[in-house]
Amino acid sequence: MNIQKLIRPNILKLKPYASARDEFKDFKKSMTFLDANENPFETGLNRYPDPQQLALKLQLSSIKGCNLNQLLLGNGSDEVLDLIFRTFCEPGKDNVILLPPTYGMYEVLADLNNIEAIKIPLTSDFQPNVTDILEAVNSHSKILFLCSPNNPTANSFEAKSVEELLQKFKGIVVIDEAYIDFSESESWRSRLAEFPNLIVIQTLSKAYGLAGIRLGMGMASPEIIQVLNSIKPPYNVNQLTQQKALNKLENLEVITNQIQLIKNERIRVLSAFKKMNFITKCFPSDANFILVQVDDANRRYQQLIEKEIVVRNRSKEPLCDNCLRFTIGTPDENTKLITVLNFLK
Ligand SMILES: *Cc1c(COP(=O)(O)O)cnc(C)c1O
């Protein structure tokens, strides 16, 4: 598979911006830095951050079991996704394949970049329709987005289907694993060496409890990472974010415990949901949220708002008639939710 052929010609030709911190990397505290037009008075934040986020990448690559050159960090996964669009898709010419119902940002980014989105709905059990996907593909299909566990349906895609798509789709396959830490299925990042067209996306926004700092990551072959890296804004991950992320990653036990607690709560909330009359269907969850079908989504949504509980009304999404999405909260929050739901008329 020739990845270079998938890259837009202008990106292949691009000469990346070289920041001051790119040109002189040998950072020692004793040096006098008069190269970046920074304010010299020390505040802890007066210097530009490391454009390659080396300390943070070392930590993350050891946690994730990938090499440094297989890792790209972004201002949230949303930035990583945008970089992928701009690397591979020629506006007005190329297209991407989306499998609704899924994460809304893929379509927003396609529209923003003037890229056609070919939509192949999931099957009724929320799995990729492999035959239809492969049939819809044409020579301008550059990226296939697989979100697994999928948002908003909460299920993981069958490994067999994903593997078939990785083998047969002749473009880039992005597997968005924002919820992988809550899942029983294994991350596809361990298969990077087998599939040169695979990009795995993960984030610190969900399981790691750091949505506020905006840190997302892409993992792929060194060839792909190098191109994405060359077009990213030079200082795309700010100093505060790098520091906060490093602090958090020092104590993984806290995160592991929270994930386990959320998974236990998921079982408790789900079994409570199953006893409620107005909930007509509970979909199985491999994530930190549950999708349910109710008798009247708009009405139930409003009733919850009146009780000061905000959930996500997904009933306008394909295959999601009258569906609400509930994030798993703290044990107290979940108890409050269950109590409120039990008293709804
Ligand atoms: C929440 C979420 C993300 C996270 O995006 P960030 O920009 O990293 O916060 C990515 N993909 C999916 C499917 C999500 O639900």
C-alpha cells in the first residue's frame, strides 16, 4: 500500500514552518534564549512550549506501548482529526466514508474542509455494513471513519468486520478509540505494524478525566505521523496542558480505579433502566454512557431538565428514534438519576 499516493500533492510539497524551538533544541536552563522574541522575565509560562512535546510523548508512548515516531499529539482529538482531513483529502474532489449514527465531528470537519461525506448507516445492531461500505467506495474515497466503541450507540465493532475493512479499503482507516478504556475489546494500536493505512485516535478527555486541557493523540505508522507532524501548528499543545497531562499520568492507579468504578456503575444503572416502563430498549454499552430508547424522548428529556439533570437527546440521529444518551456519573449522581427516573409520570 502506497501511503504517499494518498497524500495531497500540496502537502507532500509543503515546507513546514520551523519554529525557534525547532531550530535550536538543545534546551538547557543555563542557556540564554534570545531567539524567540519571548518576554525574558520568568513566570513559568513566558517561554514557548516544546513543539514536539517530548517529555509527554515519552510518557504516553510507554503507557500505550508505541514508539515515539508512531505518536502525534493534538489540541484534543478534534485537532488530530482535522489534520488527517487536511493531509489526505483534496477539497471539492475527495470523499470520506462515515457510518451514522456516529460522532458528529467527522461530518462537521468534512463540511468545513469541503469534502463529500458518503454515509453508509450501521446495521440494525449498530455494526458496520461491510458489503455496502466496500460497494460505495470510489477512487476518491480517502478516509473511512470507524468509531469503536461508537458514540452514541456505545457498542464496539466486531473485530472481524474491522479487519476486513482494514484489508480491503484502499485508503486511510481511522479508528476512533475515545472510549477504549471502558471497553472489553482490545485497542487496534497493537496492530499498527500490520496495517500501514491505520490511524488510531485516543484522548485524555474521557477515561483520563482531562477534557478541559484538550489533549488528543493519533497513533499510526511513522510515515503517516511524520506528515501529520509537519503540518500541525508549531505550538499546538500548550505548556499548561503538557504539564497537567504529565502530572496525571504519574498516577495511573487513580485512573484505573475510576474506570473500574464507572464500569461497575454502568452495570447498576443499566439494571435500574431495565426495570423502567417508559424505557423501551437498553442498548449494551462498552463505553461510559448508555443509549436507551424511551416512549417519548423529547418529553422525557424536558422532564429531566426540570429536575436539573441534563442528558443528550439523540432522537434525531439515524436508527436512534426516541433515544437518549446517559453518561455514567458519580455513584451519587447515578442514584439521583435513578430516583428521579423512577418518579417520572
Ligand atoms: C469525546 C469524543 C472524542 C474526544 O474529542 P477530544 O477533542 O479529544 O476531546 C473523540 N471522539 C469521540 C467519538 C468522542 O466521543
